[in-house]
Amino acid sequence: MSVNDLFKQELKVVNLGLKSFHTDLKSQGVTAVHVNWKPKAGGKKKMLDLLSKINKVK
Amino acid sequence: MTMRVMKARTIADDLVDFLANNHGCLARVHSTFHHAVNLLIRQDELITLTNQGEIAPMGCMVDGNDIFKQYLRPGDEVILDMDRIVAANGAFSVYLCEAQVWKSEILADLDPRPLDELEQTTHQLTEWLGQQPALGLLPLLAPLTNQGANILQPDNNIYSRYIANDLKDFTDAMLASDWELALSITDRLLGFGMGSTPSCDDFLAANLLVLSLVERLNPGFYPWVGGFCNTVANKAERSTTLISLNMLRHAGNGKMSRSHQRLVQTCLFGDTGDLKHLANQVLQHGATSGGDFLLGLVCALNWYRNSKMDHSKEGEEAWVESMQSQPVSIL
Amino acid sequence: MTLQTSIKRNAYYDSVTLMLLSRELQKLDGVEDVLVGMGTDLNLDLARGLGLATDDFDSLTANDLFIAAKFEEDLISMQKIEEAFLETLNKSTESDGDDDYQPSSLHAAIQAIPGANMVVVSVPGQYAAAEVEDALDAGLHVMLFSDNVSVEDELRLKQKAVEKGLLMMGPDCGTAIINGVPLCFANAVRRGKIGVVGASGTGTQEVTVQIHKLGEGLSQVIGTGGRDLKDQIGGLMMIQGFEALIADSQTDVIVLISKPPAPAVAEKIYRIAKDSPKPVVIDFIGGNRAAIESVGAIACISLEDAAQKAVGILRGQPVTDFTGFSIAEEEIERLVANAAAKLKSDQTELRALFTGGTLADEAMKLLGVNYDIYSNIPLSPEMAIKNLPEGRGHICLDLGEDEFTRGRPHPMIDPQTRTDFFKSHVDGKTGVILVDVVLGFGSHSDPAGAVAASVREIRQRLSNQGKDVVVIASVCGTDLDSQDLHKSVATLEEEGILVMPSNAQAVRLTDRVMQRMIKGV
């Protein structure tokens, strides 16, 4: 979907990070979902390594 | 944006074993509830995390009041390590190190109650159960415990009405010591009823639990029990929900969640607490799960009492005969 | 009578809920019979026995929940039955409404909103690139607010975005308005025919606000992030946005805003501008006028000027540089005279405290030529703020820069940082204070109030020394912003603050007052 296609669509937003950005969008009636974002696997290196090893095997 | 860290308060010993031998593996979320989540491991086995309710086989109780449904969706990945369980999406982790380990198997090395006490206990429990709201399969209490009541009452609900005759056939077969017939009747029971653990499965789980304990209490007297329990579990793979399948497997291995465990222990071995209080704890499970389990329990206790009386009547001969029984065939 | 089955695959509900459900559904007007259960063979047998079977039964497995209903079509529909199902489900939850699944990942969120087309990323920098990559892979456009993303990552992600025809606005992109929707820090402006691509957050805000004030509107406002026009990135998003606006039927005039690009990058942009069928206004703040005009684009001398020229071109009017003021010279002279009269002879220093980076930049470009201004964004290295001799001299600070926002919110969000600087950096030698007041989404709920309170405190402090001070401000906001432009201006004026209609004019007025103070001119 190109940039010009985007201009013709209704904006539907996924917000990752600061909640206030999502609140502002909702206050304007924009379709938006806020992601309760956390670093993958808590950002802990050991977990991330495990996760990538497991995912490689799949 | 920091990960929610929970601490495990209690962990089942079978889960500890699993993690020790399989650490660093991935589980997938099978189902989520407000205060519990089931994780799928291997082909069809479940691990349960919960912060309300109670500890169960392959279970772990954690602190806090979090709503698991907010963190996970079925299909999400969860990393299982030896000392912790971590949601791959980073929503939360559970630290296991300080948890108390709960023995999931009912101890069968205690002294069993003498028969007359067992009869009294069964009678007390049946009477108490008769006073509870007749939900699920409970309308069938009187006919199934041979109190002479008509099997089909007008106030039976649609489920109990439909299954009444099959359940009666099952309990009659058990009382007649025709375990092979009873086993074949389970085809007409498994997967039937309301709930993620259908009513008949709860009923059967109570039976399997008692059977497996009774077999351990009386080695050699019930050699068919192992095969019976395995077969029911195998049948369940095709005929009921995954959650129920896991419950039935555990029951066949003498394991069930703590309140059920304590109640059955009290019935068979005596004095681990107030009978009515423990029965009430079980009754609270689900909408009808507890009641259906209790119905199964009183039926199983009746069977056990009956069979013990048979055995003592027949004496040595019966013992020899059962030792020479056909080896159990696992269908 | 109609028979229908609703199926929830792999659905598990606690049995209390299921029991409630059965009861509630049975009660519905028009429902003759209904069975809710797991799709085990025996449960389906029961359903068949009750005459509720439909063809859907064949696809049911033990782990699926079914609702088999027999109902009178005139009285109720399966849809209504499903609605009752959901209502009962929601009622039976223990806590109130906020039990809903809150996705913890981008992937889950995309599944939750079908048709999602934009991801706004403001997570910590070290995690941002991975999230942006996932978003682009999923075919979504990106607004990347986070900074502390490496140049290598920015390049790689922008190349991917260009390949897929997607926007990757950022990193460090604070302002965009896509399809009329303000994202992150942006003002409420009307829709219209002018399209903007900007590498500068508050610069973009100022231009859009001025366009709105002049009565025109914005088609699209695309951000690129502050580093886009450096050599390493090569203007990838500026070009992507520029070309999109050329192709956009709703855009008649295009405005480009940035600090001067690397020469090679500027060249690329000029080439596109040359072939553009639509007029292009280029504000490369302080950039090469001749080069811009040689390709037929229109050069600018300030952000306000860019807006004025865009509006002028749209209206088919002749365009000239806007160098002065929008109020009459006599009035300006009066303001300058009054201001200078307030000051004692030793009050000769400037304190310019900005929350918007590009607005600070504009001030530096205009004032830094005439005065030695120490700054954290100095025009030359020897004017860096750390070189300020014993705290004496003119100061202009961009309070949104990294060194001031470590562990603190950006001053546009929380005015406290500037309030602190008002206290610490203004004294008896200060003659003029220059500030910006930025309204709009993302900004504090009453930035004007915060400035007014600080000025009140300063004037009280200085009155003890028998002194006063001149405060000049501009408000970057519109009548549609929640902070209310008119109320904000009134709040400032009540404290005796001189409010000018644009940053450029505020800076020019500051220059006039300083000239009067220092040179008596």
C-alpha cells in the first residue's frame, strides 16, 4: 500500500509507547489501539537468546 | 513500560520435574481466563498458572491480582526456564525460586480407614450432597447411590435427564465388579455435559482418582485399574476438551487439585480436616464441576466399600484369583 | 422456526459463565430452545436429540464452543443472540470494563485492528528499530518519534520503506498530520490544498499554524525526522514525501522545510522541484536562495514567510519576502519605545528560552548575525554556552535539546524546565526575554499560564531592585487547539507580555528593542 493509497484511507493507528499520543487520537475519534509495550521477553538477554534459538529451530 | 514480575507462591512437584528436564523450552498459550492461563506443552499437556483458586497438578500459583487475559492471547509464546516462566511478548514473568513445592500425588502410604468408618463417611457425604442445589448431574444423586429414587425426575435438567440411564449403567457395572463393561460405558459418558470440563468427565475423574488410590492401597487386588485409567484417558483424547483430558490423565495417576486431594484423602484415610468444609471447597469449583465430582466420589466410594466387602468375604481365594486375572489390555 | 449454530473455535469460558449464558439465552424472546456447550460428540448428540442440529455440527471439535439455537425469525435473529452472548460475557466479569485484552505487542495489535495502516513508535531508542522493522514488514506506515536510533538503522529502515512504498517518518520525528489526523505534537488546523514535508518538528508546526491563520488549509503534513537530509540518509523520506505530494490530487502547493541539507541531497531535491508540475516553496532555513530559485522553486526567509508565500501562490497572488511586521510601523515604534523606557541602562542582556528547536534556530539565525549570542545551538563553536564569560552575555537556549531533557519530560510537555531557567538565568541585567509558547496535541494543557506565572515572579523579584523587564512571545497555535489561542494570548498580555503573531516577528521585535537598548537606535 503506497503513500498515495494511504492518503485515500481512513487512518487506523497502532500506538507503541507514550500513552498520551493514544489518548489524543481517541479524543479525536480516530480508530487507534494502544499497545502496552514491553521489551520482548523483558529485554533480558538470556530470554531473547532462548527465544531466537527456539524460533530458529521451528 | 517495565515487565510485570510475579513471584510463584506454590508450584506442583510434577511441574518442577518437567522444568528441570525441559528448561529452555517454549510453551504456547492454550486458553486464558481472568485469573488463570493454561499453557500447552508437548502434544496435548497443559500447565496452569493462576493467582486465585488453588494449586493443581502441573500448576503454579503466583502472587498478585493480575488479569491474565490482559497479558496473553491463545497462541502467544511463553518461555519456560528452570527458575522462571517468561511471556515472550514481555508482558510478565514469574520467578519460581521461592515457591513452596506441593506434592501432587495423594499419599497412599497412610493407614486406610476401616470399612465401617468408610461407610459412615460415605453416608455423611451423600446426605450433605443431597442438601446442596441440584445442579449439573446432582439430580441423579439418589438413584445413583441406590436410595431407590426414580432415575428420571421431573426437575432433572436436560443434561442429567439425557445421561441418567448411561450413568446408572456405569455405576451398576462397577458395583457388579464388571469393570470391562464399565469401561465400555465410558464411551457414552466422556465429553458429555456443560463446561470446559464436561460434567461426566468430572464424575469419571472422581472415579479414576479413587481407583488409582485404591489400587495402591491394596496392591494386587485391582490389577485392572492401571489399564482402566489409561484407556479412559486414551478415549478422552478423541472425545473431550484438552482441559478435561489433562484432568482425567492426572486423576488416573492419583492427582487432582488440592481441595479434591484433601477431600479424597479424608474419605479414604481419615482426618485431614472437617469433611463438610472440604466438600464445600470442592463444591465451589466451577458451576457444576465440583458437584459432578462429588457425585462421582460418592459413587466410587460405594463401589470401593462394596468391593472391599466382597474381597474380605472371598478371602484368600479371591486374592489368588485376581492375581491370575488376564493382563490388562490397553485399547 | 429457524435453526442456527454459532461457533467459537478453541474457546474456553469458565463454567459459571457458560451456565449464566445458557440461562440468559434461553430467556430471550423468540428463542424456543438453545444449547451452549463444547462440541464433543456426546454434546452434539444431545443437541441432535433436541432437534437443534445444523450442518455446522460436522465441523465442530471438542475444543470449540457452540451455541445451537432454535428461534422464531420474526422475533429474534442469530445476531441478537450473539449480542446477548457477548453482553452476558461482559457482565459476568469481576472487574469493570478495562478487562479487555490490551495487546502487549505490535503483532497482537495488528490482529486487533483489521486495516491498521499507521504505527506510531515512541518506545526507548534501543528497541525502536526492531519495532519499526516489524511494522514495515507487516506493510504499515511508521511515525518514529523515538530518538537514539542509529544512523545505520535509520538508513536501513528508510530504504526498506522506500522499497515498499511506505512512510518511515523519523527517528526523532515529532510532527505529522496525515489525512487530517494530527500525530504526536501537532496543531489542529483545517484541511486544504497545501502539502508540507518537514524535517523540523516545531518548524512544521509554525508553518501549518501560519497557513491556518491566513485562512488556508493543509492536505498532508509529512515528517521526515531531523537527520533525513544528511549525506548518510540522502533525503530518502523528504523525497518520498515530496513525490507523494506531487502525485496527490488534493495538494496544489508544496512546502519543504528543513535546516540546510547536505549539498548532494539538496541537489536531488532541486531536481525534483525543477520537474514538479506544482509550485514548490522551499524553506531550507538559512539555505542557498539562488540555488532554490534557479530551479523555479520559491525561497523563504523565515517559517512565516514560507507560509505566506505558499498561501499567496495558492491564491494566485504575487509573492514577496515578508520581512517586517503585520502591524503598522508606528505601532511597532510605540512598542519599542515603551519597552526601552522600562529598562535601566544596565539591563542590556537577552534571555531567549525556547521549547521548540526550530523556533530557537530561527531566532539564532536572525539575531545571531547582529549580536554575540551564547547558546547550546550556537552559530559557531566559540559561542557555545559553556564559553559564557562568568555568566554575562546574551543567551539563547533550546530547552528541548538532549542535555536538558535527560530524565525530564520535554519542556513542551512539562513547562517546569523553563520555569527553572526563568529563575536561574534571569536577573537584574536582563533586558529582554524572548519565548515561544507552543499549543496543540502533545503540548502541556496551559503553556501560556506557566509562562505568565514565571513572568509574574520575575517582575516581582526585579521590582525589589526598582526594575522591570521586557518579555516578548509568540504563540504557535490555532483557534482549534484545545489550549485556546485567544485565551493563551490574553493570559500572556495580562502579564504585560508583548505577543507577536509569529516567531519571526517576535524575533524581529526583540532585535528592535535590543538595538534601542544597546545602541540607542
